[in-house]
Amino acid sequence: MLTHRLRSAPLFLFTLLAPALAATACASAAGDTETRPKPTGDAARSFPAAGGWPEVRGVEVSQGELTLPWYTATYQYQENPGSNRPLYPVRDSRRFEGERTLETVVLENAYVRIIIVPELGGVVARAIDKTTGYDHFFWEGRARDWLPWWESGVKVSFPFYEHGLGMNQPAAWHLFEHDDGSVTLAMWMEFSRHHQAFQRWRYGRYSAMPLTQRVTLRPGDATFQVTYAIFNPLPWRKGKRLWNDVYYPRSHTTEGQVHGTDTPPMPTTTEWVYPTLYWSDHNGHGFGRYTEAMNRIGQRSGAGSFSVFSWDIPYGFSGLYYPEVKVNRLRLFDPDVAPGNKQWYIADGRFNPEGDARHMYNYVELWGGTDNVFEGVERWLLPGQRYEMTHHFALIHGMGKVDYANEHVGLRLVNADDGGGDGQGGAGPRLELTALRQVANLAVEHDGRSLDAPAEAEPGAAMSIDLPEATDRGRFTVRFDDRTVADITLPLELPDDTSAHDRIWQSMRGRHAREMRGNADNHGNNFRGALRDYPEGSTDRGRVLLRDGRIEEAVTALGRALGANSQDGEAWHLLAAAMLEQDQPDEETVLRYLSRALTARQAAPAAHYDIAMLHLRNGREQEARQNLERLIDHQPDNWSARLLHAHLATGIEPAKKLIETDPADLFAWHVLHRKAEALDDDETARRAAAILDRLLTEPGAEARLQLFKRTLAGEHGLPPRLQH
């Protein structure tokens, strides 16, 4: 049985958006809004919109219920350190347990309806394109508590890079409306409560880093975006690793989309949209050139499945094309921020709905994340640093396989001699274009010359623009309302650039590889194993010992490291951090070490934060603010510094900017609440308190907030750590 019931607004009156929803009739399917009375009293304003009462302007929000078949299993946790899969269920223990009803939040405009399940790690369960009725994603139609635990829509994978969440990881949430009428479902999760010893092995769910997710829908937009953010609250650097997993239908023909265990057509006609030159399997195996033939799923047969990691994807789009219905399903991203792109699918012709309790044939997976290959971590996340990645999702229909796409537009160049492979041979050369949002003033140029394009564009309406005879390439510029949204040469040119390949190899094989991979590493290795990689008396070894809570050993290693290189600012900073964990640290000595960290040739700017903490502890708020400002000037993405600085600021604006940056962040809302109370801003204080009440429903939130409150008082509390 599968049901989904909607409950219309009003929603919760204690969310920031809810006062607007409680008194409004939201957008109709055509995108119009009705006249509605303005609220009074507590509901009269929705922060942060300026000028009082904000208009909803085309985004409707509702709650619903999703009832699914529920499957479970019997678990046997293996404490044996040699085991790398202690969280796996006992063989043949999987079973049907009846039905489970899940609470959903639905965001909807004239073009797309998004169904999100916060209690299942914030998954986007479904997204429906309203102009066609097509699902953006594959829909499995069941839920379960073994790996992989969810195989529909879009899910985050953190702290472990591969199916890293579980059914026991709910996200606390609230709704947030922006000045432009966009609505965000803001969700917060934390993982330090998963600190048992077995969590350090494969699929362990421990992390000291909280995670926020934001699902945002804009009025008049056929795409939606999902943004993920983590930050490192610890005094040592960590490997940056964050992925998500998108499930697309393997087959979509004139007979419809194939979901669940329905029998699929064979062979598969679907093609990958995957502009890359180099690829590998897991751990860099099978490295080589990516060929056009690899895009055709139906030509990949044999046993097992295929994993394909891109090693260079310079144009931020990938996805699938379904030629029988002329549909492109795309994930759009910034490759400089999140270059990870991985395909996964089962070999063609191996459909067996009962043959595998974990994976199903009817979907393919498209992963995205921080690194090019799962097993490599290419960059550090520095102390206090925050990282954010955003993926847009689009369904383009009515045109052939896209040559280029971004969050604004999809483009395809069709030559006169090939007809584009869509049965229209003989037609003249043309540019196929689909706008992904409402456009009142569209302009298109080819090599600087204006083309005869419609003046307006509606999302989902593919248009064909005639080109001069014999046109087979050129530079195309697209403007929406005088803003350039695409400037690209077609056919797309893929630069044969291998400059990043050495970094990718080093991320898997280099001396920092084991440590950067973190607590839950592949094949049972964890960060403690990095001690085998680092020599005695090195800063690297001292960092791992400190991270593991072996304070005396860390102090010894760091002291020896500084004896060999007194200009190592990181070693001075870590030595100070180790001393601050002692019962009664010598603050004068600690301050001297932190000063050395800042003046060393290889300086450690994060030492400013700890200096600010010492000043704060001793009542020197001005000195604390000055150090935080120096750190923020050097590292604008240092979230720890921004939080503490907003707490110490004389006005409320820095706290509000935290919320603008990430309205899902628990700590930012606490800072705003305290600052509003201190400044007698009763209205903002009430609203912030209501959001805090929502976010504190997350199981680990209260404990983490108490630790953060100590930080705001200048106390260096013990950082969260895994058990031994």
C-alpha cells in the first residue's frame, strides 16, 4: 500500500514562515496569488523580509503523510576491530514489518511539487514536474532500515560517503521565506551522539561536524535547489567529505516511467549526459578515457554493476537523457565547489525484482560531492571553516539531448545534416532552448549577432530558433531580462586538462590520505591508522594523537616537531589546544604559544579564535572582537569566528547575517536569540526562540547547544570524540 495525503496550510505558527501561511491563500497552479488579509500582532512580520508583511508570491507550502511498506532486519554488531561492516544486518534476516506513516513537507509552485521527509534524514522523496506529470526521480515505494536504506529521490550521504545516514537520523526543521518569495525548508542534524567504538568502522555515523540541509523553491522556477553545509568546530583540520545520491529512473519510454519493481523494457535506451574525458572505478581502478559508447546504458552488459567516477567535469551539469520521450533529467552544480560525479547502475538485462534485497535494477544513481573519487579526500577543512555545496535539479522535456545546461537554461545545437537524431532530418540548423524559469525579456545571440527568438519564455516550453544556413558551431549568448545566463561555445569543447589528476591520485595514495578520510573509512581503516603514516615527533602525528584524546603523547610529539621546525604555526596552535584541555592550563603559556602560531613563517590564523576565547574568558571583549575580526578578514568562511563575533557584536546585524547565510544553523539561531534579548528586540527574540524550539527536537541538539553555550562564555570545553 502506498498513499500520500496532504494537509493544507496553516502550518506551525511558531515558524518564521508560518504566520504568512496561516493567513494566506497560496499560489494557484497558474502561479497567481489571491488577495488576503494582512495579519496583526505576532504574525505581522516574517523575518528577515524588510518592510513588514512579505508576500508569498507563488510558492505554496503544506504538510502531508506518506504511508509506505516498511522492511526491517535483525542486526548483530561486531565489535571485532578486524570487521569493517559492524552495522550490517544478519544474513537472511530482512523482513516485511507492515506499513509506516511518515510526516512530509511539500513545497510547490506552478511548475514543480517537492515532497520532503525530514524524519528520514531530510530526503527529497519525490519531485513532480507539473507541466508533464513526470517524476524528476525514481520512486521505489518502500522504506527500510538496512543499507542502502532509501532508494528514491535525493538523499545526503554523511558522515560516511556512501549511504552514510540511517533511519535513526531525523532532521529538525523549520520554514523560512526570503525577500524574493522563495521558500526554504531548513533542516539541521548532528552526529556526535553516535560515538560508540564501532562507529569508527565502515558505515559509522560519528562526526563532530553538524550538517544543515536547505531545500529551496522559487516562484516561477521549474528547478529547485538543495544546499548542504558542514563546518569544523574543532581546533585541528579535518578532511572535507560530503556527498549526496540522486536516484533516476533507468527507463522512461512512451509507455511511461518505470518505478519500483515493475518489469522494464529491454534493452535500456537511456543515455548518460556526462561531459567528461577521464574516469575510473573505485579507488582509481580502471582509470582511462571516457568514451561516447559508455553513455549508452543498454550497451553495458555482463555480470554485476558499473561505478564510473568522473576525473574532470568542467561544465557543471550531468544526468540522463530518455530519447523515446525527449526528456533530460539533470543535476546542475558548480564543479569548482563540488566536482564529484559518480554513475552507478546494474548491467543491462539483469532485471530480477526479487534477486537482491539491497539494490534494484530499475534505477540508476548519480552521486555528487566534494571529491572526484569516493575513497579520496582532496582538501582539508580547516579549524572553524565552513563548506557549502548546492545542487539544482531540472527536468527538461520536448527537446533532444542537451549540449549544455545550467540552472537557468538548457541548450542544444542541431545541425542541418543530422536532424539531431530525433526524426527531424532535413530541417535547417537550429538552436533548441528551454528556459528553466519565467522570462519576460529573452535575447539570444550567435557569434554576437541577434537571433530571431521569442520575446518571452515559459519554463518547460522548449523552443526552436532557426540558425543561418550551414551553421555547425559558434558562441551562443542567452540573456534573461538583460542578465547574461549563458555564454558558451557549441558543440561543447572539453579541455583535455589533467592538471588535477595528481591531486586526485594523492588523495587516495598520499601520506595524508588515511587521516583525511576520517573516522569511518573504507575497508575498516580509520584516522588512528594514520599514526602508521607519520614519523615520531611530527606535527602530523601530534595532530592525530590530539584528535584521539591522547593529550600527553600529543604534547610530546608537537614539542619534538617544534624543536625541528620552530616556524610551524600549526604545531604551535595544536600545542596550545592540547594544553587548554588540561584541568588548569597555564593561560600565559598558552597565549604565548598562540602568538607564536600567528607570527610563524607557516602561520596558523585559526589561533586568533583561541586568543579571542582567552580574552573573552577574562572579560576583555574588545580584544576578543579584534582577534575575531582579523580571523574573519583572513578566512571569511570561518563559521566559529563568525558565530562568536556575532555574539560579541554591539548590534544585531552580524547575527542576522548568520541567518541569511544559513537559516538551518542551530548555533546561529541561538546567537540571534540571545542578541535580540540583550537588545530588547522582543519580536525577533520570540521568533528566534520558536525556531530554536523546533531545531532542538533533533536528538543530539540539546547536548551540542550546551557545549556551544560554554564556548560563548570563553570556556574551552572538551571537543566531541569517538570512544576507544
